[in-house]
Amino acid sequence: MNTACPRDNTSESRHWLGIASRGVLRVTWHAIRMPSLTLLVVMEPLICRTLTLLAILGVLTAFFWEFFSRQPHFPFWIVLGISVGVGMLQIPYYLLIRLFSKH
């Protein structure tokens, strides 16, 4: 008498289906990741220099208008905050590069 259970074909097919779906997801992730990473890395010097220049110009403009202008209601803190925020936009940019460069 054969006491061994025959293999369950449904669990084996689910196993291969899981492996195949993970493979498809991995190929899709690499198809999205590589061109995005390439674009981010190529544009990095231009983006970072532009953001830095805009931040510096904004800070200098805020201080110029604060100290040399006779306008009583110049929004100094708003302009200064926007300028610092523009400079801080480099952080999410580098985080995107880091996300796409991981395997």
C-alpha cells in the first residue's frame, strides 16, 4: 500500500507563478529605474547649480530689500524662507538618485 501523498499540483503551480511574477516585477523595476537614474545623474550638475544660484539670489535679494529699501511692508521672512526652501530642494533630488541607484 502506498502511504505517501501524491504531490499537490496546485501548490507547485502557485510556487512557479510567484517566482514568475517576481521576475516580471524585477524586470519592470529595472526598466523604469535605469532610464530615470540616467536622466537624474546627467541633469544633476545643472539642477543643483540652478537651485543653488536661485537660493543665493533670493537670500541676497531679501537682505538687499530689507536694508536698502524704504518699503515698510517688504515680506523679508517669506522671501528668505522661499529662498532657503529652494536650496533645500536638492535633498529630495539626491534622495531620488539614491532610491534609483539601489539594486
